Amino acid sequence: MGRITKVMLMVAVLMGAASAVGVLFGATLVPSLHPAVIKGLLGPILLVATVRLIVTPERRPPPRPEDADDRNVAPQCSEATAFPRRLR
């Protein structure tokens, strides 16, 4: 955890740029369009985004080679550490 790959950085920059362009575009439309038209444009966009999030499977990065051996191994502990005795 804590690593940002080049691909994810490109996605983040692209999303930030698209968000800024969308805000500027939307701000230019507000004075010239009727509110019902703006709602009519935003409604389908939000519906398509919601459907895409539901339908698209979750993408996970492949496991790192150094972590491959530790994935299916239970942590080793003794009974003493798992169930400490009470002091009498």
C-alpha cells in the first residue's frame, strides 16, 4: 500500500482535468439554459455513470511477487499468545 503506479497517476490527472473542464463548461451553461434543460442533461449522465459502476467488475492489481508466498499462510501463534492466562 502507499504506491501510486504511473497508470493510476495518469488516471488521476485525467480525472482532475476532466472535472475542471466539466465545471467550467457547466458554469458557462448556467446563465444561458433553463434549469430543466440542465437537469435533463445531468440526469442521463448520472444514470449512465451509476450503471457503469454497477456493471463494471472490480479491477485489482496483480499481486507483487514478494507477497505471493504470504497470501495463504495463517499467522503462526502459540496458545500462550492467543489465550493468555489470567493472573491469580
